[in-house]
Amino acid sequence: MTAYFDTSAVVPLYLPEIRSDRAREEARRARQIPYTPLHALELTSAIHLNCGRGAITPAELRAVSLQIEDDLASHRLRTTPLDLADVFASATELATRHAATLLCRSLDVLHVAAALHLRCTELVSADERQLELARAVGVDVIDLGKRRARARRR
């Protein structure tokens, strides 16, 4: 696995969002997405918040939960443990070096630290501050907020 998907790239795989098509395209390209405890927490929270806010019904919540379970069973989402103490230590170091200039938030820094911990070479995200941090530490980025350039026809 070389691509790390931030939660802003995982949620649109399961809930309809403006970035869903692009997120699915990147997921197909990646074939497997690391699924860390951080992802599990944030994705669970996101789908339940959407249900609580009335954006999806309880039946849709169950269907999404089953789809996530299926993707875990088929290894499209690959359960990937993290040494959270190491990731938090790395994140603290990244925050010390970059938070003041890039204005990145704690979760942005945690995801980039997790990507580095897993030796991922790409970060897929829609979060500009997080993408800037990834660039600053030498990780290639795929910005879901920008449209993909189409090949020109001759």
C-alpha cells in the first residue's frame, strides 16, 4: 500500500458527497486503503453524525456499516495497526516544526504522521492544510478538492 487516504477521502466512499466520484476513482487506483484505528474512529463518527443530523436514515446507516464490513473482509480496506505512541510522538514533532507556519490542526498532523509511519508515499485528502503539511514532509499528494486534469486529445 502506497496511498494513505485521509478520512476526508474515505467518508465520500460511503456517503454521497461532491467528492465521491473522485474518491472512488482514487480508491480503484490504490486497490487497497490502509484502515487504521484513527480511520475507524473518524468514519464511525462521521456516519453516525450523518444519521443523527438526518442526512441518512437508520436503514442507510446499517447499509453503510455493512458495506464497510464487506470492504474490510475483502481487504479493500486493510486493517492496519498503528503504534499510537510512536504516531503521536511523530505528530508532536511535526506540529512543532510546521503548525505555526501551515496552520495545520491536530488531526491533520496525526494523519500525516500515520502516513509516514506506514511509509505511504501518497496522501489522498480534501484538506488543504493537511495536504500542505504532507508536501512539506515530502509526501506526494492527491487533492480531492481539485479536478483531475484530463488528457488532451490531438
